Amino acid sequence: MSIDYQLVHQQLKQVIGEDAVTDDPVRRFAWSTDGSYFRIVPELVVTANSLEQVKQTLAVARNHQVPITFRAAGTSLSGQAVGEGILLRLGYDGFRNIDISDDHQHVTLGSAVIGADANAKLKPLDKKIGPDPATLASCMVGGIVNNNASGMCCGTTENSYKTIDSAKLLFADGTFLNTGCEESKQAFKQARPELLQTIAELTAKTQANVELSKRIKQKFEIKNTTGYSLNALIDYNDPFDVLNHLVVGSEGTFAFVEEVTYRTVEEARYKASAMAVFYNMVDAANAIPPLKIPAVAAAELLDWASIKAITGKKGMPNWLDQLPEGAAILLIECRANDDDTLAKYTKQASQAIAHIKTERPIEFSTDPSVYGKYWAMRSGLFPIIGGERPAGSSVIIEDVAFRVEDLAAGAADLTELFHKHGYPEGVIYGHAKDGNFHFIITPHFRSQADIDQFERFMADVATLVIDKYDGSMKAEHGTGRAVAPFVEMEWGVQAYELMKELKAAFDPTNLLNPGVVINDDKDIHIKDIKQAAVVDGWVDRCIECGFCEKTCPTSALNMSPRQRITTLREIARLEDSGAAAEAAELRQAAQYDVIDTCVACQLCVISCPVDNNMGMLVRKLRGPQIDSTAQKVLDFQANNFGAVNQVLSTGFDVLHGVHKITGSTVTKKLMDIGRKISSEVPYWDPSFPRGGNLPKPSTPTTGQPTVVYFAACGGRTFGPTPEDPDSTTLPDVMTTLLERAGFNVVIPNKTRQLCCGQMWESKGDYKNADMKRDELIDALAQMTNNGEYPVIIDALSCTKRTLQDSDIDFTMLDAVEFIHDQVMPKLPAKKRKSSVALHIGCTATHMNAGGMMEAIVRAYCDEIVKPEGIICCGFAGEKGLYKPEINESALRHLKTKLPSEIDEGYYANRMCEMGLTRHSGISYRHLAYLVEECTR
């Protein structure tokens, strides 16, 4: 039966809202990938922020028999978060509740809660959730549960299966169940008696089958996420307990997980790590069984190929190149809640492997600065390999599990397969204590021959892992499309038939994520493979993992860097294949999402494991889009910036006066008319500031040190907003503060004309941007008395722009640093504030200024409030004036995250402060205001 997706789209818009569903080709393609090597373009993308939206979407899907795939953060590595039909992804506003029980023994989490955010709430209580996947800073609880994700320490004892208490579930037929609520369970008995009956029958049948029960128990003695959690059928008897645990690891094929309650586990306060360097892999593997003791929390292995890959790289130990060929490393960690226990644990760990000769002495360190370097080796492996792979190649991270006694032989066999199938770059690392190996290869998928090569490799891996060692093809990454063809091979006919019966019982019409886990197509793992076309050096390293989505200010508006890169790769692929017209059409359609709305904050670099920089690429791509008319305007602005800056400042004073007389309605209409004439006219907002002014130089005082103060264009253009408590401008406050601290203040000549060039760089006009920066540096240098006087700039982004790629032979400091180092010691607080908000924005993050900013606030305030999740304001210089939707989306939660008693906030960039003020309802100003007021 063919599906009328246009009709489906219309019905979904009617029931869940027009903004919650899209059939836009650009956005559909943008959501066609997860962290795996698959690409499947859905017909529709639904963004759900409430259970009601999920219910309505399922109802429409049932009515039209449309397949539906649930997606959390999309960090999945096996292709289980992409699918045809409807892709229902968790939005950025719903399913984010975190509720901790009074005794701290349980935590209830919405499915869109990021794992690290849950742990941040639990940490002060010395608790955490059990699962600890490497993607914890990005992945969501819905994905953690559905993949039974684990990691370095949780092993097979503290994963979701072992620590889940209850869950709220929505099934394909629309029925709902809270497995932790007796009333809900009774209602479910009435609504779905056949499902409970089937579960009870399959439980009894499985337990009665001694051979099968033994097989299931054996399979879960090591890490295993291949197929369904059949251990639920032998571990539990009550159908609700069985169902509760069957859902774990079901990869969205059984039900939608709205919420889960975990039993929390202890978070040890003290840690110690040691690096055990063995002469060969056999010795390292032989050290694992003795280390499987309570004293050891983790034992991570790096094979010789891994060691070679990181040798000589930044941050890696300089003695790696001295190791003998074939060496292997175990990183061992012990954890405890007191020093004495930790010392006992480290002694036990050392003694456990004392009989095995090591290349270096095993010494445990409790110093984070020391053991942090050890773990930098482990965490650095993936970005190093991913970042250095050939452009256009993919990164595939597979994870298999062996019994610990088979580790050495298994590693040797895997290495042999790398070379046999043309993947000499292959490395092996992973959670050796649990017999879990990850391996990385970087294949090309440019031709059918490349795909055939990969198919042969995976077939040999399956034969090795399953037939030779009876291990797990998937230890912790979930089955997905990558391993679906091998589930029956690994489990056997009986167990596989049992899995098929379970799928049919939960989802009789096969609507939920069809083809994942259960799939009769033995070639599914080599179909729908995505191409990694070469785009640009700024982003070609991207592995489409999705780590960037948490920090990107436009993720909720339209796209994150991952989606932008995905789209650009498709444009490049079309161009490479000769489909120039299609490429041009896609490029034009993607202009708003990919280019226009990227704020170029570069926070993606911070969260990216392979150092992609979408912000710099977007600026580069904007350059060729500047036509001759626009270039003339930019040139005029650059060459006449003094006049332009004065007009802007005066214009905002005039606008303020017009608004005062006519009110918001008339002012908005006037602005709308003006914007039709020129795109340089901003959208009206009642929180617009007055105009600013230039700072006034000091009257010199003999014997006092002198500073050069440059007022950046934001502060001298935009003065106070209606929400600000007084009409003092930033240049006046800075001058007053510097004079009070005992400095003579000199002002650069022609300050109005000077600029760091940021406003031109953001448009891709590097010619004018660099010209303005050079002009500024020259003007400042002339004021420093041959480098004697330091230069202070009062906007973090301007300081960063001026300093980067510049050869400056005088001292230039941001106002934050100068206030922290030179002003605070001279001006103790004469009054203190009880509580204020502090924003640590994207530039502050890049410049590592957050610590200094907090120190400044602490000196004059009793409490600092830093709203969670507010990293970049999305104002992006002047972009907030012309594309206010970005700022609005980025700060949509700011007001609700501020306590009612807070009435003022601080940062160190005037444009950002305007955006923060607009969406917080309180005054945000430069930190200089706080220091000046409290030392007055």
C-alpha cells in the first residue's frame, strides 16, 4: 500500500502543530544521519516536546501504517536512530525533568535529559546514574535506556538493565504504562491483556527450556547488546518486571520511553589512576583476570597500534616513542569514598598484577593533573584517528566482547583482519576489564568495491567473534542496522525466533523502527551507507557524532553544526557526481538554515572530538556571497566607520525619543517600513538601548600609572536599555573605575573610526576585517608610549578578535582580566550585593575567562546564579538586530531559569548583554558596573 505523505503531513500539522512537523527537503536530509555510517532520509520529521505530541503522531502513523523511528540525541553508532517514514526526535524543551528521591536512592529522568546533566544534579549527593557511556555529555536517557548503553566503569552490573526501577512507556497502539504505578499496571492489564499473556507464556517457556536458559545466562556474562534483553525472561517472573527489562536495549522497537526511574549508584569522592605498560598484548591481557576485583573500577587497554597513533601528539607523554614495539598499556583506576580505602584499593590492584613484568613501574597517582594526562591518552585516541583520517573517508567504531581469557588471542586475530582487508590504520582499545574491545577503522565508501571490501571484513569479524570465540558482536553500542544481519548467527535459531515473537507481541504491525534488531535482509548493514564528500578542511574531519548539538545556540531553532555539515556534504556529493543543478537548488534552499543562521560562535570546536569549526567555515562561505553592491556598502562602512558609528549611536537616541512619544505600535510600523527599504534596519524591540558615547580621558595625575582604554564599538554605540537602573554608559563607568583604582586614562585618537573588524569578519569580508584590525593595532600602539602603557578593551569578543593572528609588541588585555588582576586588589568592596546572575558566554569560554569573571563577582556578591544551559546568547554581534529569532531561541529558557529575587545580571560584551536583557526581563550589564557600584 502506497502512503500519501502529503496527507500524513497535513494531519500531523493539525494535531501536533505546524512547527512540530516538517517535510522540508533540507531539514529532512539534515536529520538523515546519526553517529553511524548510515544515511536514511525520512519523509517527515516530527519534533516532540510532550507525550501528547508523541501520542498524536503514533495515532496518525497507525492510521496510515507509516513506519516511525524514535530518536534521542542521535549519538547512536549502529544506525538505530535513522529511518524511513516518520522520524520522531526529542525536542529541546520537553522530557527534561530530573526528580531525585528524598533518600537519594532513586532518580527519575525524562527521556531527553542528557546523562551528564543528570549526574551533575546527583554529584553533590555523592550519587550518579549507573550507565556511563563515553557519550554521556551528549547522549540522552532515552537513548541510554534503549541501547542499554554502558561504558568504562558500569560493566554488566550497573548498566540500565541492572539499575532500572521503572519506566513510563507508550506503545504503538497508543496504550500507556507506568511500570512503577500500581494503578497504571491495573489499567494496562485491561487494555493489553494479550501482551502480558504472551510475556508470561514466553517467560515460562524460556525458563522451562534448560538449554536456552543456559545459553541466555552465558551470553550475558559478558557485555552484550546484540538482539533483545532475553535475560529478562530468566531473571524475572512477574510480567511487568519482565516487560520493564525487555524495553532496555530494545532500540525503540517495542515502545516510546517517556521517562525512566533509576536506582542511583555511589559516586566515589576519591580516585587514583596508574598506567601499566606491558611488553606485549599477551601480558596485558593476562593482567585482566587478576584485576577483576572490587578494588578496580576500570581497566582500559590500548594496543600497539593505538600507542603508535597517539605518539608525538599534543598532550601525550613524551616517552611513548621509547616503548618497545608491540607494547600494550592498561590504564587502571581505583575509586573510594575515603583516603584509607583508596590506598588499600591501589595496593590490592598493584599486588594483583605484581607477577607480570612491566616496562615501567606501576605507580598510582591521586593528583588529577597527573592522572588526567593518563586518561588524555585514552580519550585522545579517537579524535586523533578521526582527525587525521584521509578527507572523504568515514570513521567506524565497532565494539565486540570476548571472555577475558580470550582477549589476547582475539586482539591478535582482529589485528590480522585489519591487514587482510586493507584497514592497516585499525586500532584496538576499550574496556578490557569487561572483555570489551572497541576498534576503529577509517574506510572509504566511494565505490561498490569499497562497500564489498567492508562487507568481507564484517563477515570475517562475525566469524571470528561468534564462531571462534562465542563473543558479542555488539557489547554496548546496540544492535542497529550494523549488526541486525548477525543476530541469528550469534544467538542461534531458538533465541532468534524468541526475539521475533517478542517484537510481534509488542508491535504487531511493525511500525516502530522496523528493520532494527530484527531484519531478514542479510545485506542491511551495507545498504544506505552515507558518503563523506570533501567540503572544506574546517569540517572534513566531522564524524557526524552530534556532540556539538548540546552547545550550539541554533540547535532548537533549526540546525546544529552536524546538520549543517551533513547538508554541505550532500551539496558537495551532488557537485562531484555532475548534478550541478541539483546541487545549486539544494544550496539555495539551505541558505537560511546552513549559512544565515549560524552565529559562528565556534562552541562546536569545544565539544567536537575532532576539532571541527563550523563557525569559521560559515564565515569563509559568506565571503563569495557578497555581491558588488554589498561590497561597496561594506567598504564604505569600513572607510567611514567614524561617521557610521556616530550615526548609529545618534539613531538609537532618536529611536528612543520616537518610541517615548509614539509608543511601541507606531515605532514598530516605522521600523517595518524602514526594513523594506534597507536590510540594515533592525527589527523593533522595546528593550532597544539609547545611544552610547565616547569615553573621556583623565586629567593626568603625576606619579600614577597610565592605561590606554579602548571603548569597543558595542559599548560606545549602545547605551543603557529601559531595564537598566541608570543612564550611565559603559565608557563612562570604565573611565570612572580606572581612575578610582589610581590609573590615568588615555583614549586612542579617532576612537569612533576604530574597530577590531569583527562585524566584517562575521560577514566573510576578511579584507576589511583585517584592515580595520591593523588600523586599530597601529592606533593603539601609538598611544602606549613605546609599549609602556597597557591597552584595555572592554568587550571580550573584540579583545579576542584583535589578539588572534596578530603580532603585537605591547600589552593588550581585556577589561575582565585587568579588573581581576589590577583593579580588584586596589578596590575592596564598600558594599555587597546578595545575589546576581552571571553569563559566561561563548567568547568567555574560548578565552578561559569564566574563572576570572566568577572571582570578580564573588568579591562583591554573596551568591552567583549561572543559568543552566545558557552558553551562547545567539545575538552574534549585530545579527541579533536583524535575525532576532536566533537570540530568542537560544535564550528561550533564560527567564524561567532565573530566581525571582534576581534583578540584575552581568557579562562583558555589550551586544550579548542587550540580547540577555531582552529575554531575561532584567538588566544585564558589563562587570565593570558591578565593581564600580560596590566600590563607590
